[in-house]
Amino acid sequence: MFARSTSDRVRERLDDYGAAARARMREYLRDGQTRHAFYELVSDYPERGGRSLRASLCLATARAFGAHPTDALNSAVALELLHNAFLVHDDLEDESQERRGSPTLHLRHGAPLAINAGDALAVMSLRPLIDNVSTLGSRLAFRILEEAERMARESVEGQALELWWRQHHVVELSEADYLRMVLKKTCWYTSIYPMRVGALIGTRDGVELDRYLHFGFFVGAAFQIQDDLLNLVGDEARYGKELDGDIWEGKRTLMLIHLLNVMKSSERDRLCQVLGMSRAERTREQVRWIRECMDRYGSIEYARQVAHGLAGAALHEFLLAFADLPDSLDKDFLAALPTWVIERA
Amino acid sequence: MDERERVKKPEPERSQPIRNWGVLFGARSAQGAPPAQGGSAPPGDPVSRGVELGYQVIEEYLRQGRNVARAMGVPSAGPAPAEEGAQNRMGALLRSFTDFASLWMDVMSRMGAGGGGAPAPGFTPASGTAGPFPAGGGPDAAEAPKAVAPEPPAEPQGMAPVGLMLDIQSARRVEVSVDLRPRSSGLPLVVHDLRAPEPDKPRLTGVKIESLPDEERVCLHLQVPEEHPAGVYSGLILDERTSLPRGTLTVRIPPR
């Protein structure tokens, strides 16, 4: 008999948590009228699937602290709805073409309807948080709302930072700048907030939440770097987005920042010139050249090793933050996340 | 003339406003900036470098958060700021709290009455349409799951606010703010001692609230001792039978 790998175990748990979150999310999305065109539009991204990582983290943390399985379901669903709202708007801002293996919402329906669908998802994410009042009490529901406001603010600030870099053709960037941006743009809503809310619910607001910042940051940062790597070297069908899309979009990934800092000045000038163009102006040949430079200068391997280092730090921080919890499948899931994050394909 | 050299303001390094992304949210600029902590450059190999930079970034972030909290006068963030400023800020925070408390009570009240926003899963929505969007319950609608718990008893909507009579004995000026749910005048109400956020300040005791159901109002009796320290004091108003909150009372005693 073979022992299951870490990735298998994490995938199984993700399937379980994700199924519960998606079932509840459909109840909110359906709103009593399944065939209405507006709700079909709003349900488009959520129905395309996805890992439900954020919802799973929230549910797992709450349960690891001893919460009832359904206690954190509303908060997890709210997070998934907001995540899908972000995706709709991000795809438009990034001029992305594919999401979860299909054309992006704005390419299918046009920008105005896509923006409105994103707005609708963001607004819908409030209802499960309001419904927390009846299941968790007004005080805890309000604390979760406070956390949600902070998470949303951090996320949009991080997104603004990245867009600013691209729009203003900023190229003087360091790895620390990248990590600062990722902390805000990705980590807060992917890992820090879900764990903080799970801990709030599991302890009934009885724990110091900054305890989970380090673990959430390192897991989230490793996750983002791996996600960016998969955009370059992954299997397009499994990744769900067009390969090299980040290069087309001029996204300031760790690989691009590394490349900018190590390449010969003549090549750097050429790269800066390409980054100064709009996506429509860039050619396939230029994108291929940037991708080839990343291989030649070891930028991909560099980023992979940084991701491994961050995942290692996450494992260390997990032991500090969660050591006092009793063993459970949920705790096991959290412990396995750093490894899964860098192993996933 | 004094031998000591006169203290001078150092020459600024810049001669025009800084307009770069690094200060977009108050963060320092990365261009040419030194490492955030420890001062040592991160090591060369990518794994160690990534980890060290990661710790620098998250520690810097936490430090910024602590500084902001300290500037706001949050007690756990370090030494308290000046008395007056802290009091004003805590007053503002408490006022916000009472605002939010009344908002939540309003939300709860409407939920109890079955009114308010969109239905939660588990509750059957009302039928009918308003504008381009269906309100639910139409022929195409999937069957909504049944409610798992009975709804709380409904309260009539659109009621007039509770009348309030104040009986205040104080030689000093005080500001009183009362948030009370509708239909509270017929209930046996009690008020907790009013507390200030600063633990060293004495409570305001002996506050009483008297129901006058025939007049559909309540009477608040409050005594403020002459020597009581300035501050913002607040407490919950409870239904004595159920111990459930019916509102909040806040009293502000301004500095002399």
C-alpha cells in the first residue's frame, strides 16, 4: 500500500472544503431565479470551478480551532464571492484573455457588463457576512466585517501598486518591492485574512491575530511566485490561462524583476523599451525573446528557489503559530500547504 | 557668544516633491533604499535571500502597523499619547461604537421583522418583481430550502421612536447620548454602570432608567459627582428579564 503524497492529501481536503463552500455559494448566487441572464453572468466565474483555496483555508483554520463545520461557511463563501469579483476586474485591468480555461468575462460579454458583474459579486459578498449575525452573534460578525474591510483595502492597494508599476513603466524594482506588493495584493486575501477569520471564529475572538501574519505571508508569497511560474512553464490546460500571458501584460513578476537586475545593459534597454509598449503593440517575437532571456539568465530557476525558501519559512512559522492545537485533519491540511503550494502544477 | 555650534536644520536631500510609486501608500521608496532591518544586505543564494527579504518585509509591515496604532492611541501599541488627544480619540471611537451598535440593532430588528435585504439561504424569498430583477419565487425558481429554525417574533415596522425624559443632577455640563430600540418603553430596563475606556477612571454609578409605559417613554436618572474626571463613559441598556441589550447610553463629561 502506498502512502499518499502531500499534494494528494491537500487536494482531497480542498475538494471537501470546496464542495461545501460552492454548494453554499450557489444558494447565494441563485437568489431564487436560476435562469435569469443577470445571475448567469454573475455566476459565470464561480461556476467555472477553481480550487476554493481561500474558502478552504478559512474553514480549515476554524475547524482546527474546534469550530463547528458550518460556523465559518458564510465567511468562506463571502471570500469566494469577493475573490471572483476581483478576478473579473483583474482580468479587465490586465487585458487577460483566458480564465479557468475559457475566455474572460469581458471578452465574452464586453467590458461594461463584466465590470457590472464584478461589482455585483463584490456586493453579494456582503450578504453572507451580514448573515453571520444570526449564526455567530453581532459582536463576532462585526469583528469579521472589520477584518474583511481591512483585507479588501490591503488587496486593492496592492493591485493599485502593481498597476501603477505597469502604467508608469516602473523598472527600478527590487525583490523586496515585489514582496511588499505581493503581501498586499495576494497574501492578505489569499492566506492571511482566511486564517485570521478562521481563528476568530474558532476561538470566538479569543486569540491574537498577528500570530498568523507570518505564516500567511510566506504561504501567500510562495503561492504567488509559483502561480507566476506556472504562467511560464505550466500546462496551459491545467493552468487555465494563456501561457506567457504575464509577459504579454508586462506584469512585474519576480522573474521579470530578476531579469531586469541581472541582464546586460544593452538587453535591458531593449527590455525596457518593450515594457514601455501597450499589450497590443507587443509582438509575439518580443514576448518569445523575453521568455528566452529568463531561461538564459536563470530568472525562472531563481524565482523557483526563492519560492522554496519562502515555503520553508512558512513551515517554520506554522510550527510557531499552530503548535498548540490538537492534531486533526484540518491542522494537517494547514501544515501541508507550504509543500503543496510549490509542488502544484 | 556660546561656544556650542548653533543647531541647524539639515539640508533636504531633495529639491522638489517626491512623486514616485514608493510613497503611494506611505511606504518608503525602494529605489536605493537600505534594507529595512538589521542593515545587512541579504545573502546571495536565492533561498536564503528570499527568506531574509521575506522576514524584512513582514517585520517592516508589522512595525508600520504598530506605529499607526500608537499614533491612534491604541493602548497596547506603546506609551499613551497626550491625555487630551487620547481622550478625544477614544471619544470618537466610542461614538463610532455606539453608532455601529445602534446600526446592528436596527439590522437585527429588521431581520426579526422579516424585512430588510435579500433573503439568506434557508429562507424562502417573497414573490413578485421589482424592476428588471425578479424578487424570487417565480415559476422558474428552484425550491428554496426550508428554514431550520423558527423565525423570531415579528415587530411592527415604522414605529415612532421611544420618548425620553432626562433627570440629570450635575453641576457641570454633560452630553448625553441614548440609543434605544423601539418598543422599549414597556420593558423593565436596567443600565450598567457607565465605564470609561481608561481603566483608572472610576465608573459612573447609580444610573437608572425607568419605564413609563402609559406615556410610551422612558425616564433616565443620572447623577454626575462634581469631582468626577472628564471623559466618555458608556454602558449597555438591558431588558432586565432577558438580559438582552436594548440600547446604549453614552455620557461625555468635557474637561473643565
